[in-house]
Amino acid sequence: MSRYDVYLYENSKVLKNLLNIKDESALDLAEAELSRANMMILYENGFCDFSTNGICFIHKKLFGDIYEWPANSE
């Protein structure tokens, strides 16, 4: 067992997600659509912080609707 298996659904290569999507293609589509919508919100609000914390903020905004987010960055 790999240390990364805890992030995958059992007997699958699909990341565990808040939408409980277990089909890789369906998750790819949902991730693309949701992250695209979230990118538009970031773009409309403007963003210029590209520090480590800023990049973490962007990442969380893009994918936070899809994946559980850690309390701290690792």
C-alpha cells in the first residue's frame, strides 16, 4: 500500500472528493468546470499576491469546492 492510497477511493486511481465522484472522466469534467468558474471569480476580483500564501489561496479557491482542504500547507 502506498502512502498516497489514503487520498484515493478504494481500488481506484480517483482522488477522494467532496462531490463523491468515483468515475475519473466525470471527476475530470467537474474539476474543469468548477475550477474554470472559480478562476473567473478570481479574475473578476483581481489578484496580485503571488507569495507562497497567495498561491495557496489561489489553489484553495480553484479546487476548494472539489477537494477537502488541509488546515495548513504541507
